[in-house]
Amino acid sequence: MLKETKRKRRSLRRVASIANILSPVNAMKNIGQMLQRSSSFKAPSPATTPYRKPKPAKIDRKPSRLWRDSIEGDIQQLFARDEIKRQETIFELLHGEEDLIQDLKMVKKTYHDSMEKLGLMTDPELKQIFGIIEELVPNHEDLVSRLQKSKRVDGTIYAIGRILVDWLPCLQCYIEYCANQIYAKALLDEKKDESRVHDFLQRCQESPFSRKLDLWSFLDVPRSRLVKYPLLLKNIQKSTPQDHEDKQLLEEALKIVEGIIGEVDRKTGESKCRFTVERLEYLDEKQKDPLIEQSKEVLCEGTLKNSRGTKLNVFLFEDILVLTRPATRNGCYGHQVYQQPIPIKELVLEDLKDGEVKMGSFRNAFGQGSGGKNIFRVSFKDSTMGRAHTLQATSEHDKMQWLLCLRDVVSRKEAKENDKELFV
């Protein structure tokens, strides 16, 4: 009896299992599972996987390093106080160079080369955004090599002046790199609007190697490093004894790097001016004053409101004041010239008291309320040449900055005109 009962149970289990297989519901489940398994063997889609923010990762922060940590023994007994300061600053200079080289190489490999392989940008676009960043690396590797070779057995570097005087002229390449930055930033911002580029850059920024910095922060590292050299050299010089051979050489090195920074500023200013002029759009041919095309520098720029409350982007060049309205053409941000530009030799500037003029819309002009604050007026000496503009700054500080720049450029123009009359 027991054997017969067991046989019946086994047969019932078999029937039940067969029924489950044949059941429509279970059949659909099995088919779904089969499809799911088979789909895992499909070739990956060529499209980029939508970005998903990863879990917080450990950031590769650069550890702080001090010269004293590399020296065995009590440095207070081994070295004088000023010598410790001097060696710490030299050590900071050396390891700052090493950090810079590491960042530049990472930018080239992780960003430039990856975007090139993925076809995210064309070669001309990559060239404009990254400029000559790859050419900067050998120069800084050269300085690191020279400093490392100068280390003595006790870990100190006795003389650094001659090394810097001989090396610093190679930083002339920064003139080209920094002058290109305004064009690089504009194109990078434009490319970020493309989903694949945005996705790639977002993934990089969330990765540990980026230290949560975006690409532009890394592209701006060389310029930040350049302007730090004078401070480092001055700190080394302060701790250098008067009779040390570096005292005079560091002064010479300081003049070299400050001269390069001055030239970088000049060329960058010209580049920014050219960039601004190229993005001006004219509604009337009469607005195209030759003084705009001849401009080399933007002396002051910012957003001001006119008496109607319209926001204007205003640019003060060396010889002309141009008022514009924001404009976008084919996805590119530009400036549409508003009314007739005012040549500086024709400019009349008036500082208006708070409440003297009502600012805002047409409705507000006839309503009750206090007048505008932080306002001034610019106009032509000859009123037939163009309109006057009552402008409102965002703050008293901004207003004073505009008045200062405008008065300065007007006085320089008048002095220049007076000098011409003396030689006629």
C-alpha cells in the first residue's frame, strides 16, 4: 500500500509539472525569461548610454606636502629659520610643477584623446579648445629636471636663481595659449549643448580623477600657474640672504616673468576685444563705425538698463562707446548694436542724482513712485548725430566704475587731441 501511494504521488508531481509548462501564464513567463536571456547576448547599441550619476566616489585629492617632511632629523637644529622658509618655498615651486604636469597629461589623455576617438569633436574644434596645451608639458618637465639635479645630499637646493633666469623665457608660449582661451571657452560652452559631449564631460566630472573639477578648470590651470610665479619668487627672495648669489638673479627672474605676464595680459585683451567685435550685429550700415574695427581693448563692459527698463550690454572701447542688446544666431550668442555708437571725442557724460529721473516701463514713467537710483546719461555733443541714453547700473559701485572709466577715457582723448593741436 505504501509503495502504491508513493507511485501515485510521483505521477501527480509529473502531471503538475507538465501542467505548469503547458499553462498559458507560465508559458508566457518562460518565454519572457528566454527572451531576456537571449537579449543579453545582443551586440551593444552604438548609442551612448544615458548618463546616470554614480554613487559618491573617493576623490583623488592631492596630499599636502612639506619640505620638512622629507628631511630626517630636527630641522630646527639643522637649519636657520629663514633657510627653512626658503627651502619650503622652493619645494612648493618644484611640486607645483609636478602637479601641473600631471594635470596637463591627464587633460591630454583623458579628455582630448578620448573625445577624438569617440568622434565627439572635429580636429579643428579640438585644436581651438585645447590649443597648444600639449606643448607646455616638456617646458615644465625641463624645470623639474633642473631642480631635481640641483638637490644636495641633505635635500636642500642651494641656488635656484640661474636656473630660473635661463628657464623662464620658455614661458613665452603662454602668450599664445592664454590669448586663445576666450575662443576656447566660447566653443566649449557651445559644444556642451550637444548631448553626447555633455554626457561625456559629466561622466568625467563625477569620476575621482577630476577632483569634481570640470574641463574648463583644468584648461585654465596653466594661466593660474603663470600668475603664481611672481609670488613664489618674491617669497624665495625674502628668505634669501643679502650676500647669496640668488639675491640679484631672483630680481632678474622676477622681471622676466612679470614681463611675460604683461604681454599675456595685452594679447589676451586684444583677443577679447576681437572676439567681442566679431560678435557685433548691425541693423544699419551707419552703425558700422571704423573706430569699432580698429579697437584693441575693451576698457569696460557690463549690463545696464535704459530708461525703458531694457537690459543693454554696453562696451567701452578706447575710442567709442557701443550699446547692444543680446542676440542669438544659429545657436551662437552675439550682440545686436542698439542705436548709434558714440565716439569718445563726441561723448558727453552726466552724473545724475538718485530720484532725478524715473526709470522703467512706459507705464511706470507716468505712475507714482520714486525715481531711479545709480543712473547717469551719455549723449552726443551734437544732438543730431544720435540719441542720448539714460542708463542705470546694478549698484552704486558699478555706477562709480562706469563713471571712472568713462571720465578717464574722455580725459585721455582730450589730452591726445590737445597734443595734436600743439604740433599742428
